Amino acid sequence: MLQLVNVGQKSLADYASLATRGLMEEIRRLAEPLRGKRVVHLSATAFGGGVAEINYALIPLMADAGLDVEWRIIKGADEFFGVTKTIHNALQGDERGLTEAQKEIFRRYNAENAEEFEDDYDFVLVHDPQPAFMVDYFSGSRARWIWRCHIDLSTPNSDLIDFLGPSLERYDAAIFHRREYVPDEIRLQEAFIWPPAIDPLTPKNMALSADDAAYVVDQFGIHIDRPLLTQISRFDPWKDPLGVIDAYRIVREQHPDVQLALVGSMAHDDPEGWDFYNRTVAHADGDPGIFILSNLNNIGSVEVNAFQVHSAAVLQKSIKEGFGLTVTEALWKARPTIGGRAGGIVDQIQAGQTGWLVDSSEEAAAACLEIMADPAAAGLRGRAGKEYVRQRFLMTRLLRDWLALFNRLEGNDTGETALVTAGTASS
């Protein structure tokens, strides 16, 4: 059996003050015909990254809505996760594809995981490419298989699309963050478009006072009376922490007291993470104003919350980004937020209204300087960003979308609930 993840319990009733009454009623209506249906989520890791963050909130809410839901983790070793990292990069546009040996490693691990999987569900939700080939071993399954892509596929490596395509076409449905991510070369059965979401009641996103936030960041050596810039992200070239350091150095020319925190997590399915972490440390070059921290420094959800709340500005200077939940988190905390003009970040930040969109380190530095020059005006954008998230990117909306899709695949009437589609294989 594949490893089962314990996600704890949550109650939908606790979200009533955050979601509209209409949305809560919609969830109850959609959940009723699905009561008792068996659902399993399959992913590569139980910690680190947006998929795990979402599942720890979404799965217990699915359970509270009446579904019999599990989350299981596929097995893998370094050779497998090295291949899947190459796949991830190639799907985001890296020219390097897979060798025949790497393809064989990927097939072998998917086959071994399929042998450990008990296909006794109504819905199988496969997250990202790592377990994507498991569907090939269950052609007679009674379950509806759904592939959930959390990656920016706007400019994918064509060889990787050819490699994954035949398996992805077997899925009953595929879900993407944006229409631009749907690969036209693959004849998907049905493709749906919806963004991910954050849980406003987790320790990472719950209300935290300025004093409590200052107390927490002080424990990591941050000078609480000096301005702080923060980026929360994996140590990954697509997140461009080196470019953030360059922006910080430009800001420091006018504000010598400014500090920078680069806060990330090290996931076991990201073998390149340590290499780029070391590159980031080297680029910081011993600057005492730069703090490079991770879960290995006891950074957890509360600490991330505190760094975001305490920051004068939060950055996510991504070059490629599937969606960017760290942007959502910062906006939810009403912080002045600067994002790279990439992927789903542009669906969250409206330049001049809810934050700043930038294309270079120089533009990121200019945005930081603007925020520091007029904190009151920056605060207005921050509050507008919080309301934008409330309306579009909270976990209750994501739960509604999943329930609507399950009903659609079952042939049930979803009433007035509509799902955004990107066309079908026959269109």
C-alpha cells in the first residue's frame, strides 16, 4: 500500500464568516449527491510546495462535506526524483529533455507504484507529472481519473509533451490553473480551468498581530526596527532568488538599513534544491543584511506568517510560476506585494491596484523604493489585494469547484454551478 497521509480534521462551519452564504449553500447542495463517494489524492510528497499546502486543507474539508477521502504518497528514490525534476523544468520551458534511460526510470517507478495501489475508489486525483503514468495500469478501472496540473505549461518542451501525452489522454478530466497552460498538442478528454487557493484558517494565514510577528522574526536575528523585504519560495532558478538579492542591493543604496529574508523549504522530491540553495548563499556573499532560512532552521507555518506580516514588502520575483500561492498569502495579509510578471501571478496582482508587477531586478527595486517612500499608499493596495483574494482564492471556492467536477463526471445536475472548460478532445 502507498503511504497514507494523516491530514487531521476541519469543519466547514468554521469558514462561514469568511465565505458568502451563497457559496456555503452551494457547497452543501453539491456535496449531498456525493456523500460516501471514495476519493484518493496521489502526489509525490507530503510536505514542501503548493500541492501539499492545499491538500492539508482541502482533504479534511472534503471529508467534512461527506466524502470518504484519502491522500497517498507515491514511492521514489533519488534517481526517480532527479528525473521528475527534469520533467518539471522541461514542462516549464527548459530545452533539456529526458534520455531513454531517464524515461525508463520514470516508467519503472510508476509501474511499481501502480502495483502498490488498490484501485477501489470513485475518483482518483493525480497531482502533477510524478504519478502521471499510473493511469496506464488501470484501463478497466471503475474510477474517474483526474490529472491536476500545478505547473506553468505555456511554453513546454515538445519532447516532454510527446512523452506524457498518451497517458494524459487516458484521464477523464484534466485541470489547469490557466487556459494558457492547456497543451493543444494533447487530445485531453476534457480540460477545466480553475486557480488554486489558500486556507485562511491555517497557522500560515491566520491573523497575527504586528507585535507577535516582530517577536517571531526577532528570534532569527532580524532587526525589527529596520525595514525588511521578504521572498517566501523554494530555492529554485524559476523563483529567481538571485534576482531578488540584486534588487535588494539596489534598494540598499538608498536605504542602507534595509534587510532581506529569503525563506524557503527543502522538499525531498527536489534534488536540485540544495544546489540552488548553495548558489543563493554564494550570491549573498556573506552580506549580514541577507537572511537565508528554511525549514531546517525551524521555519514553519507560523514563522512564514510572521515574516510576511512584518515585511515592508513581500516579493515573488518568479520568472515562471504555475500560480504562486505565496503571492496569495501575502495579499491575504494585506501586505504590499511585488510579483514577477509570470504565470498565475498576473491573475492575482493588478498593477497599480492590488500590487506591483515587475520584469527585472531594477523594476523590483523601484517598487520596493516606492513602497518605502509612501507606506500609506502601499497599504491601500495591500487592503485591496486582501479583498481580491477573499472573493476568488480561498479554500471554500476550491472545494466548490471539485464538488462540481465530481458531480459533472457522475452525470449529476450541478444546478447553477458552472465550470470553466478549455474545450474537449472532440472540439
